[in-house]
Amino acid sequence: MSLCILITGGCGFVGSSLAIGLKALHPSYHIICFDNLKRRGSELNLPRLAASEIEFVHGDIRNKEDLVFSRQIDIIIDAAAEPSVMAGLHNATDYLINTNFNGTVNSLNLALAHKAKFIFLSTSRVYPIEALEQIKFVEKATRFDIAPAQGIAGLSIEGISEAFSLNGYRSLYGSTKLASELIVQEYNKLLSVPAIIDRCGVITGPNQMGKVDQGVFVLWVARHYWQKKLGYFGFGGTGKQVRDMMHVADLLQLVDQQIHNFDTFDGGIFNAGGGRDKSVSLQELTRICEEVTGNKIEINSVPENRPADIRLYITDNQKIHSISGWQAKKSVKDTVSDIFEWIRANEQTLKPIIG
């Protein structure tokens, strides 16, 4: 069997990583990466895609006229997004909404026309900030942790499950992704577009152009590598806020499994992240970065919270694991080491972008 797979946002970190990974696993597949190259650094993925014999199409998912393909598309992976949680807070919301929602509608219409299967990469940011702030926590020496006794639906010591409340505000970015989830479900149930929704936690790894508002793990490694300052922002300025991280190679294994067992996942919404044992606080991440890079840097403390900041998020992967056996495998230290080696191998190219 030879499939044609279209990946929107295909020159972004996630899109390009999935494209190259899928091509390596299935050399006979025709993979198309569709991207507007707006994000700085995305152009660096063009030679990588070409080396893997992956087709690149320059276009914008905001323009339905760009999404016209003469060949049959079998699978669409929607990885296109304005990913910043700060998007729209200090500038116009148009690009965010047009990309994250209208772009998904255009991609769904393409799936409908080609009778293609659709994988939507959503985000843990669909879960509301107000609800997450209700999590009872304990403060430990290096991190905040989920308290054992809760009483909140969809929350356990393992983290946030798909049953967690969706009521409340979540960030403009999160709201566009949730709106897209809803329209994906409508196309799935009413228009019979086979579709899967993956609510991804923090995805990271080599080839991510990390910034403060998106890609913080790469930013942390990069600042240690080039010995530049960082800051612990919010929640007392101690760096105890916690996220779980998922190496993009682990996401690849999940998406590959979904492509080839689509009926098992069709119509489902799945949390997918590193999980409890791949969670780390900023303070703990600092220690790991020091160990891996050999550098210690100055880190300022800013106690005040910023808009859309959250204290604690860990992905409960029990649903996806129960039906597929999938779980993230790369440890936090392994992931940091992979990022470090990538930066070291591409230092001159990357320094103007993430240095």
C-alpha cells in the first residue's frame, strides 16, 4: 500500500518532523508538506525535506484556493497553527483566528473533497485556566505537584484526562483550537470525514525554534548553551511550575499507529503527552540543562504571574494507552541531550534565531 499524506504546517517543527519520520518509516509514501513559511526558521527545513524526497508546496491554509491538488490525498495531518499562547493579547486576533480556525475548515473541506482521513493536532491548552487553577497542589523542594485528594472530574495524581472541564476561558490560542475541535467533530459525525483529535501536551525536540511563548524547552537549552540569562516568571518566581514534555519522536510513533489503524481511533479525542514520569519543573529543567551543557547561567526571579500562565499541567495518557499501548518513551534528560546535540551541530545557523 502506498499512501499520499498531506501535512499542513509541514515546514514547522512538528509538521516537518512527522514528514521526515513517516518517509523514513514508509519510503514508498508520497508526502506533501504545505506551508506559508511565515515562522522564522521554518525555511531551514526545506533542505531537510528535499533530502528526504518530500514534496513542498508553498501556500497558506487561510486561502482555500491554495489547497488544490491534482493527485489523490489519502491522509491529511493538520499541524498548521499560530502556536503562541500569547497570540492576540497585544496585537490583532485576525491572523490567529484565520489560521487556527478558518484554516482547519479549509483543510476539512479538502478532506471532504478527496474522501481523505483527517488527523487534527490540537493542544492541552483547550483546558481552561480557571479550572486548572482549582487543582489542589503541594509545594515540594523543586516543584509544585498534584495533591492526592482532589474531587475534580478528569483529574487524578496522573494528571489531566479528557474528562476535565472545558468550561471557562483558556487563552485566545486555546479557544481557536477548541473551536477547531468542535468543527472537526461535526465533519466527522455529520459529513462522514474519518477524523482523530490528538490533544498534545508540550512537544519538543531537535529542529524546534524555541521562544519564550512557544518552545520553552529548546529556549532553556539554547540559553544555557550560549550562556545567556533566563527568568523564572510567576508563581513566586521560584521556577517550580511544572509541565510534562513529549519528544516529537514519540508523537511520530503515535501518529504512525493512528494512520495504519485508523478505525481504532476514528471519532476519538485523545490526550497525548509525556505523562507524569516525563514531567519537569523549570527549576528541575535548569539542573538538567546545567548537567548536559556544562554551563551555569544567571536566572532572574519575577514573582508576578503573566497572562495565560498556569502553575501545573501533566497529561493523563491512560485513554490512549488503554486502546493502543502507546506511551512516551524519551526521558526529559534524553530530550534535552538531543536538543543540545542539534544546537551544537548547527551552532552558526541557529545562533541568530534562538541564540
